[in-house]
Amino acid sequence: MFSLALKNILFYKNRSIATIVLTFISAMLFVAYVSLMDGSHKSMLENSLKIYTGAIEIYKKGYRDIGGNEYLIDDVEEISKKLLKIDGIEIFSARYETYGLLSNKEQSAASMVGGVEPDKERVLSSLSLALIEGEFLKENSKNSIYMGVELAKKLKLHVGDEVAFIGSASDNSFAADIFKVCGIFKTGLFEFDSTASFVSKNYFDKLMNSKNRASYITIKVKNLDDVQKVNSEIIKVLNRDDLESLTWKTLMDTMVEAMEVDSIFGYISLSLFLVVIFFVVMIYGFVNVSSRIKEFGILRCIGLSKSKIFLLLFYEISMLSTLAIIIVAPIASYICYHYSINPIIIDGIADMYKDYGIVSDEIPFDFNMFTILRNLAVIYLLNFLSIFYPYMYINSFKPIEASKHV
């Protein structure tokens, strides 16, 4: 039956080529679409984590829900010693955050002022890379403040200008100082750029009486895929009921939900796409088979069983699909790999969708061989499923009737 199937493929060249082309295009589009969707989600997540949010953050229970100085972590050094023992952690840093009023002679604005460790922050986040004017903070920076571009515009400040800060210290006492703008950053997240400003934690601790205290400890892991494993180890090592260690899935639940909704609509689109692929291949197979009813009738008359006819169709679609997949696999893989390294750039897309967490004009693909092979296998399977209806249609004819079919 295999040799007969091969002869049929070579005899019906145009139909064979059309089937290969249909399979090739379907597989190529399917693989590229999934790669683009996964790459976009991965890029959104990585960009958001790079900006400021850590892969894991440790809080004192109650801080995120209630807030206030009574929920600050007050033994940062002890916790830091324990975190150094965990292999999956690349780097971690304590941050002290408070809300206060920034004012100059003309304007005032509320701001989240964060005390950060500049050297560690260069590795932890992309705050230093977001610099557009001036310079980033240093460990020995005194009363220097690093603020978002929208906040600077609101206060009409430039690098070198002074701004007054009024807030509440960690012991609920009054805190005030005059900061000098050392740098201005732009992350692309409008709300963050319009409210956030940063000071070196060494200096801020003296002003806020927050030595060895922090709002939370942020952690960067060596491999983001191992975040749950590392988080479980952190909880085990800390072994404290008054602390909670949270991963990005909890910290960025809004984005996670948005990505899940986007994935649902994406998979609905994929389902419709697969249905279209299935029916296109099946209808073409049906047209192909219906024009060969006489041929199948003669084969039945000379003694071929129904199972042999099915095997013949199976071999034909198997050879055509295999050839198409062999051709498309390296091409699709290369396209996904190429655009994962060299993302597609659409100028202005970040500004258009900045409210949805898009902070870059780049649209990368995701290169994952397992996903690519899985998607190719789906197309392969659909091709095999497409022969069942044509096979049932052939069997609706009796052998003699089919042999006389015109």
C-alpha cells in the first residue's frame, strides 16, 4: 500500500503540491502566531520586573494590606545573612519607601520617595538605564534625588534644582530636607514616572531613622523559571510567621490577570484558526477523494478491503504532511529564533499602549523548541483527522457503484 500511495502522490502532482503548500502555510502561521503571543507576554513580564518590581519580595505581614511604620521590617541585617545562603538568589536589596510632599517655590506634588541601594539597584532594576538627564544615584550620594520625568515636569524641575521634602520618619516623627535633583528617568510607565523618586538609602536612613529597617526586601533570582522553588526555600530558611515572601505572580496580579485574559482571547483566535485549517485541509482532501471515487471503486472490486483503502489514504497524507513539516520546521524555527534576538520594532507602540504595561517598541518572538515541535505536531494531527470524512464518503458507495462513478 505504501508503494501505491507513493505512485498516487507522484501521479497527482498538482494536488500533492497543493496539500504540501496548505500544510506549510498553516504550520508556519500557527508557529509564528504562538511564538509572537508568548514572546509578547514574556517581554511584558520581563520589562515590568526590570523596571522596579522584584521577582520575589519579602514583607512583614500586614504591610501590603494595612501599611504604616509598625509593619516595617526591623531586622534587615539578620534576614540578609540568611538570604546569602540561598543559591538561587542572584542579588537582593532592602528598600525603604514613604510618601511625602515635594515642593519648590511654585509647585508641589505628592511622591513615593524610595530609599534604595544604588549599586545593587543597577543589577536589580532598570532604573539606572532609564536615565535621560543627569546621573544615577551613588552609594555616597548625600541629599541627591533621582525622579521620574513626569514628576519633574509637574514640579518644573531640572537637574541641579532644589526641592523641599516633607514627610513622616519611621518612628512617626517629622522629617524634612532639601534635596538636589541629580538625575531624571523615564521608564515608559506613566503613573510610575509621575509619582516615583529615589534617594540613596544610606542618606535616607539617617533622615528617616530607618537604619536596619525596610519596607521590604526585593530579590532577583538567577532563573525566573525557578522562582517558585527559590521562594519555597526562602520561606523555609526564614522560618518566621511574621514575614511573607511573595513572587511576581502575586505582586503583579493585575498584569497576570491581563496576560491570562489576553491568552484566553489568543487561544480563542488560535482555536478558530485551527478550525479553519482543519476544514480547508479536509475540504481539499474531500474534493481530491471525490474525484477518485472510480479509482477506489475499482480497488475495492479487485479485493482491497475498507481498511486497506483507509491505509492508502493514511500513507498519502502521512507522506505529504511529513514532507511539509520537514520543510517548515527549520524555517519556522529560524524565524522564531531570529526575531527572539532581533525583535520587530514598531515605532510609537509603547506610547500608544503605555497604560497596559507596554514600555518598549520592540515585539519579540519566543524561541522554544518544545513549543515549536508541539505546534507542528498539532498541524500534523489535524491533517490525519482530515481524512476521516473523505474516507466515510468513499465507503458510502458500493464497490460496483463506485467503479461506474463519473
